[in-house]
Amino acid sequence: MDQQSSEREQEGGPPLAQKGMSALAWAGAIALTVGVRLYLFFHYYTINNDGVLYIEAARRFWQGNWVDGLASFYPPFFPLMIAAAYPITGEWELAGQFWPFLLGALIIFPLFGLLRGVYGYRVAQWAIFFYAVSPYLARLSLHVRSEVPYIFFLVLAVYFLQRALDEAGRLSIFAAGLGSALAYLIRSEGFGFILIGVLFLLHRGWNQRRRKTIGLQLTLLLFGFALLAAPYILYLKHDTGNWLISRKAGLIMSFGLADYDPDAERVGMKDSDRVSVFNMIASRPVVYAKKVFIDAFRSLGVYFEAVHYSYLPFLFIGWFFFFRGRFWEKGDFLLFAVIFFYLATFALLYVNRRYAVTLVPFSLGWVGLGLLSVEEYFRNRWQARGALLTGLVLVLFMIGTLPKTLQSIGREKLYLREAGVYLREQPGRLTLFTTHARVAFYAEGQNRVLVKAVKDFPALLATPETDYLALDEETFGRFEGSFKDYGWLLDREFRGEGKERLFIFRRLEVP
């Protein structure tokens, strides 16, 4: 049975009887997608550290300080989006959640269009259902993080490229370039899609003997990308003195090497854009070769974890149909190329589950195809009872998925928010030093709050203008015997769900 072939026969649209089902299915998909995310919104407790940095850059843009905003460690488009949402929400944290929530729901439209063009109506419909309850995709839709906006524009770029390949549309391929540029301006990994697009156009044009049109297609794709991305690349050249596509490369590579070489120094954010990745590799060629070999397997394992284990049986069935025969000529080869390219890139740089989550939407067509194959097998073997068995499979799937999907966000760090709010509510305009960026974020208000490293605290203990300290356990333990000598009194202690603690000191007198 070639489920993929039978589905593609319906590319002109489902029959009239199915159109009514289509409207009902859309209503259900939207309700499930939004409902899951609304539940998580009301079970969201604490911002993440990356979110604090994104909002810091967004504030600079909002204040008109474009130089400092562009100098952020991260690309500028997501902070700009947060700044644009701030007048709507009136709160920075909500502004940071606005776009991940909105685009996390809207993504079902280009994703459906992409998968319907490749697999047909029914597979795309089930893929949207799997998207709605995907654990990490749902949870990232409430974080102040750039992953979901990045995924939205990446899916949009792939959708337009696939549409251009199917219809030979010039506008679509230009739109694919624009979408990839927006993805790049949110996360530097978006640059990789241009490489995928170029290679795939060359592959498709050569196989289909359309070599005369390859040049025009490549020009439109690259022009669409350069139109939006080139100004930022030129700014990086001006700011750093080097041709870069990201400030993150040195930092990410140092993390990847440090996993295999304890002596490898982790590069800081401020130094990342001035450290040569090639020099780091050349200084440890054997360690790097070992890292790439092992991380090639780890990358695949982290990808499976990001897709989530309850999805894997359906994914493997879908892969069976994909790899059977000449898979490089099939409609979903572009989706495979995207996944393969990024998994290889992770192995070369750094393996991280959050990076792998961006590949999940491109895998859901195979997941939907796998479920429909199971349904057809049950129907052919047990006829009327087949629907009951399929329903049982879906119930077991939901039991294995929803507990992870609906898990509270940031509850384990709620004590940091509570500590920050407590400091913000203290009377007067205070000067505070803390080791936690999240405490600083919630403590601000009218206060002056600075985040400091452990090494800074010997001098800070004697700083007379400081009113409060908010310290993690490591800093507290290192200077435990010194606080009283410098006129500090333990004011409050906040505890996390585990053994984590935060200590707040207030100054009694200047020694």
C-alpha cells in the first residue's frame, strides 16, 4: 500500500462530502491548538534567562537606542517584534509571550499547506492534530524565546519553496527567500535554509532537465534573502570587523568542544563574535573529530526526544514508506533534506534539544502517514472493529503525550519570581545586586538592579550605597562568614521545589 500516492490524488481538493468535514476539522484543530496553549498560559510561572536578554534588547529598541539594541548577542528581529507588541500588552513579559503564542497558533496554516501539497488532505489534517499537542512545540509557544517565531518563518519559507517547485512560480520562490531571511533575523540557523534551497534547486533542476530555469530560480531565492538579511550581515561586519552571520558561533562551538575536552574554555557572550571557530577546531582536531562522530548519533537521539517518544512508532512507519524506493525523487525529499542538513549541522557545532524542536513540524507528515497506515491495516484486518482499535491507539497516544504537553512552565523557578517581586515591593528607590537575572527582571520597578558574578561580590559587600543582595547558594556559601562583618543581615530565604535556595540580605549599617 502506498498511502502517500493515494493521498496525492486528492491535491485538487477533497470531495464535497469531505469539505464539510474539512471545516469541522479546521475548527477542531484551531480549538485544540489554542486550547492547549491557553492552558499553558495559565500555568506559566517564571520567565527564562534567554527571555530576560530578549526583553532587554527590546527595551533598547523601544527607547530608541538602536545601537545598543543591535549590539545584543541575539539577532534583532525577535526583540523588535517584542518592542512592537509592548503597546498592545502593556507588560514586557506578556509582550515577549505574544508572538510565540500567536505564531504558534497561526503556523498550522502554512504547515497544512506544505504537508497537503506533499501528502494530501488526510495526512495533513492528522499532522495538524499532532502539531497541536506536540509537547515541546506547545511549551515553547509560551516561553519568551525565539524558537516558535523562527519555526513559523522557516515553515513559511519551506512552504513557498515547495509550492514553487510544484507550480514553477517565480513569486513563490522569491517569497521563500524573504521567509528564510526573516527566520535568519530571528535565529542565525535560518541562514542554513538558503544553503538547502540552493542545493535542492540544483538537484531538482538537474534531475528534471530544467537547467535553463535554475539560474533564474537561484537569483530570485538569493535576492529575496539578501533583500532583508544583507543589512544585518553588513552591520555585523562593521561592528565586529569580521564577516559573520552570527555572534553565537564561538560560544556554541565552545560548548560543543567542552563536552568532550574538560580543558576547553567556554567562550563568553561578549567574546563570542571575536573568537575564530576554525582556530578552535584546529587547536583540537582529534577532540573535534571525536565530537562530530559521537554527536552524529546524539543529534539523532535528541531529535527523537524532541519529536517525543509517543510519536516515534508513527514516524518510523512513515519513514518506511519514504525510504522504500527512490526516496530522492519523492515529494517529501525536501523535508528530509531540511532535517538531515540541520542534524548534521548540530553534530558539527552543538547538540541541543531546543535546536532539534525546530525540525518537528517537518516530521509530522510522516507521523500522520504512519497513523493512517495503522488505521488502514486495522480496517482491512478487522473491518468494523478497526475504527475501535484505531481509537484505542489514539487514546494510548494521548495518555503518553498530554502529561508532558500540559506540564507547568517555570514552576521550579517560581521562587526567583517571588524573590524579585518581594524586592520590588520594598519601599523607596533601592540599589540591589543579585546573581540571578530573573530576580533582577522581577525586582526592577523603580529600583536599580544589577546582575553580578560570584567573583564581583567581595568588593560589593563593602559598597555602602547597596541596599539589598539576592544571592544563590554558591555565593552565600562562599561568603557566609563575612556578611555580619560588613553590616549585612539575612532578611529572607526563598526555596525552590527542590533544594535550591535564594538568600536576600539587607544592609543594617555601613561598617
